[in-house]
Amino acid sequence: MPSSPVTTWEYETVRPPREATMEEADDPKDVLNDLGSDGWELVDTIDYTGGGTKYLVFKRPASGGDGDGDE
């Protein structure tokens, strides 16, 4: 039985945009749409210990290029 190809992923992390007070986040819709149009999919968040989102984590299939993830 032939083995199926293994998908290699690349990851990106983004800090959500914040207001000057650092208490309220701006709407990240534009950032999310830009990443989505480049093939990135939101897969998780990394939160601060006391609450709130520190990072948004995205992934997409690796292109097989030079492996550094930069475009």
C-alpha cells in the first residue's frame, strides 16, 4: 500500500492590534483578511496568564521553497 504524502506546515504568529491603553483590542479583521488571502488559517491563540490574547497562531502548507517562511 503506497504511503500518503506528509504535509509540511509553516507557521506565523501575530500580536493582535491593541489600543494605546493596552486594555482593548482593535478589530483585527483587516489583518485576518490579509493573512487569509495569503493562504494562512487561524489555528490557535496564545493567551496571557491573566487573560487576553497575546498571539494569534496561523498555519498553511509549506510551499517547499527555501524553508524560511518569508515571502
